Amino acid sequence: MKNPEKNRTSLLIKGGHLIDPAARTDAPMDVLLKDGRIAEVAPPNKIKGAVDEKLDARGLIVAPGFIDLHVHFREPGQAHKETIATGTAAAAVGGFTSVCTMPNTVPVIDSVEGIEWLRQPERGAVVTVFAVAAATRGSKGATLTDFRALHSAGAIAVTDDGKPILDDGIMREALVLGGELNFPVVQHAEDTRMTENCSMHAGARSFRLGLRGMTAAAEASIVERDVQLAMQIPNARLHIAHLSTADALKSVRRGKRAKARVTFEVTPHHFTLTDEDMRDYDSNYKMNPPLRSASDLEAILAALADGTVDAIATDHAPHAAHEKEMEFERAAFGITGLETALALAITRLHREKRIPLARIVELFTAGPARCFDLRGRGSLVRGSVADVTVFDPKKKWTFDAAKSRSKSKNTPFDGWQLTGKVIATVVGGKIVYSA
Amino acid sequence: MNPARGSLLGIEHMEAAEILRLLKFARRMNPDKTRPLLKGKRVLLLFYEASTRTRSSFEIAAKSLGAHTVLIQSFGSSIEKGESLLDTGYTVRAVGADIIVIRHPNAGAPYVMAQHLDVPVINAGDGLHEHPSQALLDAYTVLRNKKTFKGLQVAIVGDIFHSRVARSACHLFSKFGVKIILCGPPELVPDVAATLASGVRVTRHIEDALRGTDVVMLLRVQQERLSGMKIDLAEYIARYQMNPLRLKMAKKDAIVMHPGPIIRGLELTSEIADGAQTRILEEVRNGVPTRMAILARAMGKMR
């Protein structure tokens, strides 16, 4: 939404291997960026003429700028966890050129004023920030917000994320109105009536640890209801946030087969970890939805491989140390994720599970762009926004949370050895990060 | 994670040999004969939850070893004012605690303490998770009555889901090859309970649990932790209450145990509570030498 100032210069990204799934390109290509747009994509050494700047991408993958559909940047109201400036800086390190911020701030972003506040240059965003607005006033689940006004103000979707839209009638209304405006309604699928006092996935591990567990059914029942609604309501657009269970996946598959407009995202932690991985009540393994069972993870991996998953989104949820270093049941839900997303995808999905790199790039680019209709993004065809991510798929590195650009360090991946690293992030033709 | 040496956070990760060593040492502990193994040491009892048995038992155990004890309860302390668990931990450490004994309503709270403090942390019960000192004193009681764990069968009847005592007991007995049968309705004894340790199985039928059993361990239905669960108490009593007729189904020399507090007329009848096979008060008595051993071990004095 906030377009970083357009750069009246040119940048040639030279010698790289372009993967642009939307354009069905997977070949060595040079890319010329000019005045904030993609000016030319051509085989190596075919782009002639003077340029202001060159980026040597030999041995590297050049991809459309990554899009994260799900981040919490905590502003306004909780700047001690993260700000738009620090959050977007972490995004740039992770190769994300666009991020979609969730509205569960203090106050909740449920008005045009809130969206305008997010767009102000004073926020210091270094990548493009798209606002997802609240679906109900104050995200209290009772009265819909003014979708039309929010849409015109630049919101790209609505959600009560952090909480579900539980009431059948309100969800129906949201999908009807959203459908009229071609506005995706994003659901945090959790039947909170079934998850009171729960802090992890319900299974053998939660029983052993004496922690009350969230059942898979608490997610699946809401997803099933929503998919049913999306199948009934003409033009409704439903997007399921951070889907984590095999049962919910079944509902989504059914909806997609019925040609309902249902999309969904999965997070890197849900395709990497299970409920068995948490040790010693480490609250860096506490998030919502929780880490699920091994069979849920297998189902998600299959859906990532077979093309069913639309997007990888981080659900980047920063919290201060004092909000995490406490009794597991009382600790805040959520982990950071922007700086490890690509590396986890390459390490887990590409290297271990042999999912092609082009598919992974799609999950970070064309896929998310389609979910929220981000025109001009998610591809590098001529005329697109000059957002580019350059990465080294073979580079081994160790993630050090202490060095993270995020204000918060709540991640289970501290010290992990990973493969795949972002080398440069270009937003609107300008290099905002280079390794 | 590296808890200070001598910490006792749970039974699950304790080795069988270590458990036996501790139980053997406990036999040498006599609360009536002061042994100044912990002379001049400060034992901080940090109780975030109500307790009669465990608290007094740890206090007497510490004093019998010559230690000073300080009791901090959430009511009437800074905890009430919103001080975090860790800040309370740092504070009592700064005051000079040598050992911290903690009882807390949240599972894992002692782990948080142990992760950040350099003194031994003793778990005196954490949420639904573990109650290691209770399991140890129960094992001590079983050994006094049955001589050996070999070939034993233990039935645990009642609210397993909400019971840290049951979890710790399962881990402990399992390490010695004891057959463990968990018995109760699915709401209180979910099938997943059988995954707790090897040798554990679940049954819904009291006859099935009692047949051939050497030790009958009864648990209270923890109404304060039910969290919206609907349990028909009359139905529970009809199906699972321990009464003399039912106890006859167990082995002739079976003993009846209960971590307390007992509710007469609910999980057991008065005839059982006061009966000859019952060891409930013996368990309480055995708590003191067992906890003396736990505290001595915490200070590296288990020799």
C-alpha cells in the first residue's frame, strides 16, 4: 500500500537464473528494472544500453519479490514487540518485498483512519505494507466493519485474525459483502469454545506434559463450515490463514474441487515441526494454531507438493522476552518467522522432500499475489512492479536470533543450520537489503 | 536445558537406578532423629497453590535435616501484585535460597525456574504434569508393603486426566516393569493415557482393573480443574467408587493408596478409607523421610 519512493534510476540484475512461475520462466535471464517497473527480461547479455547500477546474480536465483500474506507488526500500540520499521527490515532480510499486516493491533485496525495511519511515511517501512483490516468492529465478532470504505482506503482483505469469526450469521454476511467487493475474508479457523485454556495440540504429547490441548477438530470444524458457506455464496472469497490440520485440508480440497473461491496459506513452522518437538516447556514452540501431529505435517507436505497450497505465509508474531519467558500456559502465542521462511522452505521442502524450486518460488510469489489480488506483483513480466528477490539456494548458514532485525527474538529456529539464503531484496527498483 | 544438579523436576527423565538409590537413602532418614545434613541451608517453599500434606511434609523434612525454611504463598506476597514467576525466582535466590521447592498451578513452571536459576529446584506439583515427590513416597510405601516391584500390578482408578500424581506414578512404576492399569470414564481417562509409558493400559471396567491387582491407587475427581467438563458424579460413584465388595476382586493382600485429599462417599467409602488394607496415612508418614532424601540429594548429601 505504501509505495516506497519510486526510483528514477535503472538497475540491471545480470547473470542470474530467473524463476518466474507466473510467466512460466525457469531459465538464465537478465532483468532490467527502470523507474520502479520491470523494463525488460531477456536471455543473458541481450540487454544493451547504459544502466545506473548492476547487480551480479551469477550462481543465484532471481525471483519476483516475495509476498507474505500474514505478519503482525504490532503497530499501533505494541511497539515494544515490533514496529513497522523493524518488521519491514526483517522482511527485507527474508526476501519479502510485500507484507500484509494483520489488524489485531491496539487499537484494532477497523477504520479508514487506522489504515491511513499505517501508510504514513513516518512508519519507516522499507518494503511495501498492505493492510488487512478487521472484519468486525474491534474484532469483537458482532458487527461487520465498513468493508466498502476499507476497500477504497486500500485494505486488501479483512480478518479478525488472532480470533475467529465464530458466529455463522456474521461469517455469512462477511462472505456475502466480501463477494460483492471481490474482497477476501481471511479466517483464523479456531472454534474457541473448544480451546479454552489450551496451549498446544491435543495429543499424546500434551497429555504427557499436562497441558490442555487444542483438538484438530477445533480448526477443522470452522474450516468445514466456512468452505460450505463459500460454496453456497456466489463470488464469496475465503482465505484460510495458517491451515495446520489434515482434516481442515480435506475440507479445503473439497471446496477447491467444487470451484469455490477458497485459498489458504501454511506456515514454515507447520511444515517443519510437530508437537513432539517442543522440549522443556520452551514457549518458543508455542503458537496458534499449535504445532500439530506428524500425520498433519505429512498431509501439509503432500499439499505443498501437489499444488494445493496457495501460499507460504510466516504468521510472524513477535513478542518481548518477558512475554515468553514464563509459564508455558501463560506465555504469549506466536513466533517470528520472516528471516527463516525461505531457508526452511529450501531446507525442508526442496532438499529433503524434493519439491522443485519453481514450486517453492510460486508459494512465495504468484501464489500469495493471487490470494489477495496483488496486481503487478508476484511476477516479473514487463511492466510489473520492480520487486525482486535474489537468493542463493545452496548457501549454508546458521540462523542467529540475536542478530535478527526483528525487535523480538522468539523463534524455535535459533541456531539452526539452514540451506538457502537471500542475497538481495529489491523493492520498487531499489536495493533495500543485500547480504 | 541445564537445571542445577540435584533438581527434581519430574520422574519421566529420571533413571531407575537413581530412583532406587533415593528410595534406599530415604529408608535411612528418620524425622525423629535430627541429622544436620542441611545445617544452615535455606529451603524456600514457593507455593502458588493450596497444599496441606506436601507443604508441611517438605517443611518438616527440611527442618529435620537442620535447614531453615521460608514459606512464600501466592496469597499475601508480591505474586499477588503481579510479579512474574521468574522475578519471584530471582528475588528468592537473591534472598539466599539454597533450594527452591515449588508448587504451581501451571505445568512446567518448575522448568522455567530451573532454566534461569543456579540452585536446585524441586517440583512439588506442577499443574496437570508431575508430582515427583508423591510418586517417590508412593514407591517407598509400595516397597515397604510389597518388598519388590517385580511382578506387581497397580490399578489407578479415577481422574487420571487432571492428575499429576497419576502421571508421575505411571512413569515411576513403568521403569520397574510394573503393570499399570488406568481405570475410569473416557472424560477422565482418555485413551491417549496409555501412551504415557510402557506397560500402561486403559480400561473402563473396574473389575478388569482390580482382578489380580496388588496395589489399588484411588484418585479424587478434581472438580476444581474440570474446566467445563461435565461429569455425572452419581454415575461415577455407581461405576468406580471403591467399596469392600469391589476391593475383594483385587488380590487378597492388595493395599489401597490415595494421595489425598480423600472425599469419603465419592471415590471411596468410609469402610475403605478406614479399612485394614488402606495405607493412606502411611503414605503421608512416608512423605517425610522421602522428602528428606530428596532435599539431601539436592544438596549433594545423599551419601
